[in-house]
Amino acid sequence: QIGGSSVIVAGVDDASVRLWNAMDWQPWSPPLTGHTRPVRAVAVARIRDRDLIVSGSLDNTVRIWDEDGITLAVLDLLGAVGTVALSATGTLCAATGSAICVFGVTPGIESAGSA
């Protein structure tokens, strides 16, 4: 759920993240853009009363978005990102072909690495 709505989130080959209303399959928001290569992983979690979307891409980055589609942070990794997971406690895991990275996510503190 994002913003109280049942939403389907998917990463696509055009380097965007797409969101659809799960009830009627209509777009829930404009595509989330910023990645430069296909998006291979997405995750959603509610942390401290704030819905967050995380995406991982073949461009070696993880992006953290708020429910309004605003990029809060961009994390540069050493390889293409194939898996992301985000817990309600604020733990973000991202896996590349050679590493598993773990980060803490704290909504309300706008990241210095945002783009």
C-alpha cells in the first residue's frame, strides 16, 4: 500500500518505475524517472508513517522515493543492482552481483545524496 491505496510497483526496461492502482489497473502516478538503465528491483515499505519506494537498477544505483515520487536519496553501488528489500524498521538491503549492502533509512531527514 502507498498513500492508503493498493498499488502495484514495477521496474521496467525504459529505466523508470511504474505504479498502477491495483483495483482498476490505471496509472497511480506518473512514472518515477532518474535511473539511466533498466530497473530490476523494487520494494515498498511504510516507515514512521511515511511510505517509501526503493528501486535498484543496472545503472549501479539504488533510489529512494517518497509516495509523491520525489527522489530522497541516490546510493551509488559498485555493480548492477538485482535485488532490493526494505523493512518497516528502516533497514534497506541491496544486492549486486558481488556484494550485499545494508543501509539505514530514516524518513524525515532529507538525504544529502538526493538528486
